[in-house]
Amino acid sequence: MEHLDFDTLNTLKQVMEDDFSLLIDTFVQDSSDRIASLRQLIEGADANLIRRAAHSFKGSSSNIGALQLSDLCSAVEKKALAGNLDGLALDLTRIENEFAKVEASLRALD
């Protein structure tokens, strides 16, 4: 599976035109902040806050076409909703690794 949905990205590029680079920069910075926030929330073990943060990150990832990243966030959201906090540190590592691939792919387009 590709790390990015290029149909989504092409649509965004057409809509955003000259602001596409700004969109990419904003997504990358926002995602970095979301990962840092998730790390703190996982350490704090508040399932509801983890769920909300993962849900929000899932949405932004999906909007930019980072479907695998969105799926990983969805898995964390579901675990937190169920109150299952086991293994979230490993899940976050997977999110970080996928985000690194997404970022590199986005930068290559920019």
C-alpha cells in the first residue's frame, strides 16, 4: 500500500494551487505537534484524551491522503475508546514511522 493517496493529493493540489506547499508545511508541523501530544497523553494514561487526540490526527491524515497513517491513528482511537491502553507506546512508534514516510513522500512532491 502506498503511503499517500495521490488522487486525494492531486485534488488538493488543484484546489490549493499556489498554497499547496503551505498546506504540506502546515500538515507536517501540525502532525509533529500531534505526535508530541499523543506521547504525553499516553504517558498520562487518560484514555479519553488519547482517543480524542488520535481521532483528530486520524481526520487530518485522511484529509491529506495519508491513509495508512489514518488507519494507525484509528487503531489507537479504538483501543483508547475500549479503555485498552496496553501497547500504545508501540502503536505510537508505528505512527511515528509512518509519519516519517508520509513526510518524505510529501516533501518529494513539494
